[in-house]
Amino acid sequence: MKYQIPFRVIVNGPLRGVKTRVQKGKDELLEPSSISDSALSFEFDISVDVSGDSVNFLGKFAQGPKDSRFVYVNSGTYAGQSDTAWARRAKLSLMSITKQQIQKAIEDRGSLMETTMPGIGRDGGPTCASVKGIEWKVASK
């Protein structure tokens, strides 16, 4: 069975003056759904197939091979900004999301899968590469 599950990615403390966007497919970019002084929020749907032993994440926001899917959070030129020296992509793995979490999100129509990531890396630039320590949780819309 396939289901559309809403997702939310929150970027805490993004680098000022540097665009951040979620990548959709190979070359589309998703604008933030919410912007505040301290965070950006992106909301989108990922199709999931729960017919197997593990969840299979599908669609344009689920990047990479079946056994290691992730979401790209792009910054600088990768986010469509031409007036910056930054060109970075952060990978948020989907593989820690359990079938039980997906089932809960399916059953509760008022929920979504959510994670938070830091907007700035250790070097002072936008977060990039595989982001360690993120946790996906079922949250309210």
C-alpha cells in the first residue's frame, strides 16, 4: 500500500544572507513554508510504500537509492542564489524512520513526520554533507 505522508523540515539558525531550499527531483527547489528570525520551515509530501518489511520512500523529495533514501537541503548556489560564494547540500537520512512511525502518521491525519537540523555547520558556513544526530518524530501539523 502506498500513502502520501506530510513531512516538515525545520532549519534552526540558518546563515543570514544565504538562501536555503529543499530539493525536489533533480533541479526543482521548494521555498520555505514558514520563515522567522530564528528558523525556516519546509513542508512537503513523500509517498511511502509500506507493503514490504521496511518502508520504501518514493517521489521527488526522496533522493538516493532505495536502501538509503534522504532529503536534500540546499544552500547558496544550490538553492538558486547567484550572489553568494556558498554552494552546499545537506543530506537528511530517511532511513531511521520506522514503519511504526509511518503507521502512526497514516492513522492520525493531523500529524506529520518532522525533524530539525542546524542551519550553520562547525566551520561557520551552511550545514552540509550527511547531517548526524537528526531524529524524525511524528508531530502535529
